[in-house]
Amino acid sequence: MSGTPKEITEPQAPPGMVWIPGGPFRMGSEDFYIEERPVHEVSVDGFWIDQYLITNAQFARFVEATGYVTIAERPLNPADYPGAPPENLVPGALVFKKTRGPVDLNNYVNWWAWVPGTSWRRPFGLQSSIEGMEQHPVVHVAYEDAKAYADWAGKDLPTEAEWEKAARGGLEGKRFTWGDEDFPGGKAMANSWQGEFPWQNLLRDGFEGTSPIGSFPPNGYGLFDMAGNVWEWTSDWYVQNHSDEVAVSCCGPVVNPRIGSADKSYDPMQPEIRIPRKVVKGGSHLCAPNYCLRYRPAARQPQMIDTGMSHIGFRCIVRPAKMSAGKVSLETQLEPTQQSMAKNLSASIGRFIKQVRVMQRALVHPHVPWHAKVVAGCAVLYVFSPVQLLPNFIPIFGQMDDVLVVTLGIRYLRRHVPQSVLDECETNSRIPSAPTILAAPATAPLPNSIR
């Protein structure tokens, strides 16, 4: 047999995962936030990573198979929160609440609220569900929850270096996962916040909250949502400067760097709270240039390990040694691409119908302002009228898209109607007001590391 046989460097790829070739890369950035500095060279071995974020549907299969209960669904221990009112010590999670106008950006309580009953199953409170959001990334998962899923699947959570290597998609030193321009050619490349956070979202990307996986173009490695949508857990403990804590190599870049000790991860500004913090990466749909321009591969921030939120999710990796040992569960993988696309379409249709119903109910709700009822009425009339069938005769309204009309209508309602009233319109019932949550950093279950 002539010639050199092709070297086999990796076993067969697990379904739904993408191979990231090993090698050196420049980690960090000098252009934005101090915790990203300095740029330093590291190297990682090759690994597989989930092409998509873990979805609600996948997490539901895990819970069904194991009976797992997430941290957000468990009662809180009063000893962990001395002085907190008893009514606060119930299962729940932090939910983003859009404000009606500009607020002090130094106080996250202005846009985060502790909502009893919130969990991955009910991401906006007791009256919500994930129906129609099966292909959205799972949220309200704390680090322990993400790790439990990864263990069940025979996978791992990525280190910070592995995650950043994958996110860069082979582009060296670029600001974003796709290049240096935020909106190249005017095109949204990720689910982020456009406008003044936390009150003005211009929806240039088409989404107010999370988006179905795969809604935006992939990076150079074929990975989706490595920027925006939801933050992603990594396995590294947070330290202020990554380069200061990794071992220095005498003969080249540091290989497979890890921050394995929690000792320096505690928040020095709140020494009384002894909850260690992990690194989260990637930014989310709440990241905006005026507050948190972190939907970039170098961006990083700390997150207390006991806290899941409405903008934090995860994806998993597999290292060759674990794959060779046959520990990866095929039951956890994504459906074929065609099925996934069909589910995304189904979810979008379900969301559209739900928004139309909200506007219909807003028309008769006594606490919806008259001008908001006018906007809702026009949108509903357009959707159900034959005017859209006559584009040649009515060139403006006839050529508008149903989804765009409904999106604009919902956007107007969100700006001018109290959230509690919209909740009632969504559930078609009068929901009693939630008790006031009295929270202070030292006494209530609110983390300090929030963006």
C-alpha cells in the first residue's frame, strides 16, 4: 500500500455537536471592560461542543428521565438569608422587568424582580409556561442545574478558554463572533438589545426576549447563539484577571487553562455573602451598548452559582477521552435539522397567535388606556380583515406583514400598559398583585453580579 495513510485524529462526532480543533489563540480584549484584560495567548485541546444552546425541550426530557428539581424550584433556607421576610423565602427566580423610562443604571433592582413561582417551566412567573417556547434556550438554571444535565448526558460544561475558543469561530482578535462591525450591512447577527437599556428596545433584531435557537447566522465553526440570546455557564471559577491565575508555561502558551479554586471568586464588595461565583460568557438579549456591550467572545462576568435568571442558559462539550469511553447519551441530542426548523416555525406561529389574543383581550380590559386600545384594535382589525389581500389597491397597509403589525402593536402595549395588566390579558384572568419583595443585598436572594 503506497502513500501515507490519513491520520485519524478524532472519533465520530456525537450528534448535534461540532468539532473545535485544538491549538493556540489570543484570549481576552484590551478594548472594552477591565476584566477582559490583558490579551494573552492560551491553547486548548480539541473538543466537541453543542451546535445549539440547550433548549426547553431537551431540559424537559432530562427532568422527565431523572425527576430532577432545579434550585429555583426548591424552598430557600432561611439560614442563608438572615433577616429576609418569610414571604420572600419561597421558590422563585429573578425576572427582567422592562422599565417605563430611563432609570439609574447603577441599581439593578430597577429592572430585576424576585418573582415567586418562577422556574425553567414558568419563566415569567406562576401564570406563564414554556408552551410554544420548546425550541428557546432553557433559562432559570443555576450552575448546579446545568452541571446535573451535563452529567446525565455524559458531557461537561466548557472551561472559559474552551468556550471562548469555540465562540471566536476561527477569527483572531475580532470584536464579535462574526467580525468587527456590530450590524454588518444593517443585518442583526445576534439577539441583543438595541436602544436605551432598560426601557427602550428598538427590536432591530426582531425579538424582545429570548429567541428560538438558530435564529441568527452561525459563526465560523457553525455554532449558533455564541453571542447574545442568553449568557452561558462555564466551569471556571471567576477571578478578576484570567491571565494572572493560570500557570505560566516556559515553552509556549498555557495549555488547557482552568481556574479550579473558588477561593478568589467571592465578591469582595459583599464579604458577608459567601456564595462563590462562576464565569458566564456570551452576553444575552439584555446586553446593550449603553450598559452591557458584552455579546462578544472576550466578554466575561461573574455569576453566583446558586442563582438562575431569565437570561442565563448553557451548552455542553465532550472531550475525546469521554467520547472514547462511550459515556455520551444519544438521547439528549437535538432532533434532525428539518424537525428543528419545523419546531421553530411552529413556535413562531404559536407566539404570533398568543400575541394576537393578548391584543384582543386588551380591547376589553378596563385598565388599558384608550390610545393603547386604538393601537391594539387597528392591529387586530388588520390581521382579520381582507385589506391585506388587496396589496395593489392599498399599497401601504396591504403590503405590510401580519407579524410586523402584531409586533409593533405588542411593542406599543408594553410601553404604555402596566405589566400586571398585560399578564391578565395574556392569561385571560384577573391576577392578584404579587406581594412586595423587600430585598437588600445582604438579606434577600438577589445576586450582585447582574447585567
